[in-house]
Amino acid sequence: MKEPGPKARFSLSLPWMILLSVLVILLEAWSRYAADPDFWLPDPFPFLVIWVMGVFLATGFIQSSYRRSMSRMLLAIVPVALLLAFEPWAAFRDVQALGQIERTSDPLLRYHYRPGAFGGLGEGPVNSQGLRDHEYARPKPPGTWRVVLLGDSVPNDGSIPFDLRFKSVLEQRLREVAPPGLTVEVVNVSCEGYNTLQEVRLLEQVGLGYQPDLVVLAYVVNDPYLQDGSARRMGSSFFLFRFVPLVYSWFGADCKVFEPMHRSYGFHLAVTEPMERLRMKSLAHGFEVVVATLPLVTAFDDPVCGAIYDQVGDLVRRLGFTFVRVVDAFQGEDPRDFLKPGQSMDNVHPNAAGHARIADVLFKVLRTRMPSAAPAAPASAAVP
């Protein structure tokens, strides 16, 4: 009788392996063909599943048990374990960092600052209206020229002392040149992680109560982002939120990570439509609108970013707003001079010198809009 041979280490035959590979390739090919181009970053986890399956199947042909195990450990198990450890860590870290934020019942805003919350060093408190700013009188007192600033995390950057942020610097400089009797106020109606849609929504819900004479919308290149900005993730991954910009930065292509957002439905939904609504609000409430594109802290002559700024500028001019291309004031400068110390990978948030430069640009525009004399008090508010 013939003695049985050694037990096979892998039972999947080559024909079955080929069939499985063909099915996986077909599924992946269809996934790419049918992908929605407006969801500009694919969900990474199906790709990860395919990778793990491929590694386990491919290493099944390695005859050495030690080499087979080590290959699977190094190519699949360890990377996946690290990723799955990083994902909840990143999510928890954001929960801790965003402890001053609370959910709101408004499905467009999604969240806002918790009124009365206190921030860390230099951040200052959140006022009674849920804004990171001082308390300003509502309704607007007579003799006041008021600017409302719409924005995201740049005007709310907690690593920059409050008095050095461009909002505060701009307010101080405008006050220095204001005519006698005129009070100038710049109210920071902003929240970190907001896109243009949320910024305009916050203006409608809170900012209009300040009765602005002028609204400045500070546009950042990530403003077409549709996902919940308080979650700090791309697609379903907290890891990609940090990793993708890092990779682009390594290759000197910081602007390219934001380019797909401006070619998609997200731009029209999160930028074009709310700006059109902002125009209707400006006509109804009688305030002027200035839109300023804040530059990335990268090569200031980058043509990709330049095209994004110009795209926004075309929209802004079509709506009859004043457009300010802030990057022009940074031309010829070394971007490293405007990066925050120890945060060379953060190219969205400039340092205090960058804030001062932004304030200078806005000051030159806004001082020409300032009334030459204090406006007269309404009859109902006149002193007898």
C-alpha cells in the first residue's frame, strides 16, 4: 500500500487562485468605473480588504512556514493592526481637542462652539452667542461701523494668541484711523472646520443679529469640503485626514490635494450656492461683501493654488462682491517664514506674521469702505 504524502499546507489550487484573482480584479475595475467622481476620495477600507486577501492567498504558495508567517505579519497583519490602532486614537484625540464644540439641531451647521466655554492658552472664552470673540452689543449701538468676519479654523487658531490673530489686528488698525465719534468693531462669526455653506448659515443664524455694515468671508482652499468638519476625517478614515496632506507635502504638491474639491459637485453645493444666498442676504440687509482667499503656506506662486484662487475670484466678481487675492501680498516671500514653529506640516494655518500680513491686506481694502464720519443715530435712538 502506498504511504500517504505529507499534508498540503495550502488547499487552494492554482485554477481556483486564478479565478479568485480574476473576480477581485473585475470587482475592483467595476468599482473604479462606477465610482462617483464627486466623492473625490475613495473609501480605503475595501482596498485594504483586497490587499489582505491578496497577501494571504499569495503567501499560501510559500512552502516555508516561517517565511509564510513572517510575510503575512509584515505585509498585512502589522500594517492593519497599526492602522486600526491609529484610527480610534485619532478620533479620540479630536474629541479631546474639540471639547469646546457641541452638536446642534441644525442639519447644515452640524455643530458650533459651546457658549461660555473656555479654551486653552491664548484662545480666550466663547461668548454668549457661541463665538470665539468678545461680547458685542446686540442690536448695534448708534455711531458703530461693524464688520462681521466669516471663516473657519484660521481666525480661530488656538496656537496664535487672540490679540495677534488677523481679526484682532484688523480691528485695532481700523480703530486707529476711524473718524472721531465712530466706533469700529470686527466680530468673529466663525467656527473651526466650517465650509462656506456653514459659514453663511452661521451668518444667518447669529451674524445678522449684529447688524453688519460689511461682511468679510475668509475663503480657505478646503472650503468645498462636505464632510462633518468636527470629525477630522477623509471618507471613513481619520488616518487619511492626516496622511494624504502629508504625502502631498513631501512631494511639494500641497495645492493638489485641494484641487479635486474645486472640480466637483461639492464646490457648487458648498461654495457657489451659499455665496449666491449671501448675495441675497446682502441685498436684503444692506451690507457689502468682501471675499478674501487666504493663501496656503506653500510656494506662493504655485499655479494650482493660483487657479483655485482665480476660480473663486470669478465667482465672487460674478456675484458683485469685492474680491481680495491675498496671496499677491506674499509673492516673493519664503513660505517657511510664515509656518508655525514645530508645525511645518500645517500649511493651512499661518503663524502670527502671516496673520499680520492678512490683516494688512484687509485693512487697505476696508479702510476705503469706512464712513468718513460717524453715522447719525436713528430718530428712535436720538437723545432729546
